[in-house]
Amino acid sequence: MSLASGVGSGSDEGVTLADVVERLKAIEDIVRPLQPIPDALNALDDTVRDQRQQQVIDTFQLKISEDQLMSRCTKCNGRFIQKPLTVDEAIEASKGFQIIPSCLFNRNLEFWKCTDCNQLYWEGTQYHNAVQKFLSVCNISD
């Protein structure tokens, strides 16, 4: 099933949350003023973005579950490989394509690769922050 599909769609090929987020980003890029937003307004900007995302979720009656969060590639909306890569496999897969920070080499991390664009992901600080943000915006409890 797709990450988030409309109620009653009856299709696994529905609109995904990644599609919705990508569309919101495109709209914001067009609407956002060309000059930088002062730091004092950044919190307000985040609040407005959260409200817009919630409005999209409500309007399209998207069903979002915690186990589906971060389950698609943020670059191409592709799916991840079924079995995680080891650090050595990730280093090999990233050659000439993506830089994996050396501070991750001694950690016991699993790496996930997109089957479409080969982008590598791991559960670091950005991952955990993004999950918490989605949980908050989507009103999903831990």
C-alpha cells in the first residue's frame, strides 16, 4: 500500500505523502518571497507549513501510519531494498556517488538504498528529527 492514500481509493497507486510534501515544497518555492525571511519569522513559517500539511492531510483524507513514515526515498519516492546494507556494503555502494561521513563507520548502523536512484539513508539525527516532525504534524503518538 502507498504511504498515504485517500479513503476509498481502492488503489495501491494512490497519492503518497512524499508526493504531497513535494507539491507543498514546489508551491512554497513559488510563493515564498525572494528575500530571506528574518530569523524571528522562522518559527512562524514552520507553524504555517505544519498547518498547510495538516490541511492537505485532512482535505485528501490521507491515512498515515507510523510504520510507513520514512519508508520511501525523499529524492525520487522510490522504494528501499528489502535487506539493509552493512557499513562496508554502503561504502562500496556510495563510491563516486555519495559521501558517507567517516564518523559513521564505527557505529552499528544499517544503511538503506533506494532501488530507483541508489540514494543511501541511515538512521541518524536527521532521520529521528524528521520522524518526530511527522509524528507531530500528523498527530500520531509515539
